[in-house]
Amino acid sequence: MFLTVRCILIFFVFTFSLVTNAAISLQQSRVVFNGDKSSYSLLVINQNNHAPYLAQGWIEDEKGNREQGPLLVLPPIQRIEPGESSQVKIQALPAVKLLRQDRETLFYLNLREIPPKISEGNTLQIALQNRIKVFYRPVALKNHELASPWHSKLMLTKRDTHWQITNPSEYYITLVDAQVSQNGAHIAKFTPFMLAPGASEMLPGNINDYGKAPVFTYLNDYGGRPEITFNCGSEHCNVINNKIPRG
């Protein structure tokens, strides 16, 4: 009996092929939706040169709950021909005015590919999904960043043997890397994370792991990776430099 079941399982594994190549892709990794705009359009590409795919889109809130407003994806579903591109639009509804106007609000744009049916038997298809952050930025904050850079407000505070990082600004910040100094070694225990406006988080590892002038890399509005350098005392670290890479 055991032998029979085993043979059936082997047959199942070897007679089913798995299709996992992503076809539908977005041409950017994040969206900043400025409050003075009514919509935002993104380029969507079908990277499969042989088959049409459907692209189904929707918006989720910060907790992953599907939203019917204040932002809406249009069209909610569309067909994209092989190797062709299209656009998906994030449309602001009147309820967007009810969002907080003194800080950013985070949403997620989801775009799921729906593959065509395959006539060949014994093929298992997996529908992949793009999910990117959408930051709604109120009008009052649109030009504020240039006058008072938010990243200069970041602070590290000693908590026992660890650093706590605090973001007192009105903007979300995503930190993707950390080094002990300019051109220094990467901090092995550091893992990327995002800080909400006004939020704090304990950094992994202990204070000694970060040295006296740690350098953090963050994602800007365009997907670039500028660096910010801190100067650390015994109890606090303050930003002393902002280095924006060219190009």
C-alpha cells in the first residue's frame, strides 16, 4: 500500500509543470500622490510576448484592508496584449479631503495578473501580484520638504544598550541599509523597515554595532537611495549630513 501511494505522488510531481514567470509589471516601486492632483497614472507592461493577460487592480489601506475610497484604481480590470503596455490610474474621490492634512497617509496599490487558460493538461498556473506603497501627501506638505528636510529631524536615543530611532516628521521614511561610517562596514544585524510619521522603533543589535557616526540609506520619492549621517554622543545621535547621489 505504501509503495502504491508513493508511486502516485511521484507521478503527480513529474507530470505537472509549474508556471511562475511574472508577466504583468509596474514601471515604478512607489507612488507619491500629491493632494493637489485628482489622479495619478502608472505604466503597466505585459512582459509575456506570447499571451494576453488580465490586470486586476485595487487599493488597500495601511492595515491591508481593501478600500473603495478615497482612492480608486481605474480600470479595475483590463486586458493587456502580448508585449504591450497600458496604464492604470489611481483616482482620488471626494472623500480624500477627509484624510489627515497634517501628515502623509499610506495606502497600497495591488495589481494582480490573471493568466489565460492553458489548453495543455497537467499545468499548474500561479497568478503573481505587484504590491507597491502609495503615499498620499496633502497640499500643505507638498513643498514643505524642500524648505525643511524631514530626514534632518531623525534622532537616535539611547534605550538601555540599544538605539531607538524616532521620526518626528510628517512623512513616512523607509530605511534600507546602515553602515558604521561613510564607506564603512555594513551593519549585519540591520534589516530594512519603514517608520510612520511620529513613530519610533528599536534598532536591531546594540549601540556598539553602530559606531559613532552611523550612515543610514533611505528611499526617496523617486526610488533613489540618499544617505544620512549621524553624530552620536553617549545618549543621542543627531543628523549632521545629507548626501544625495547624483543621477
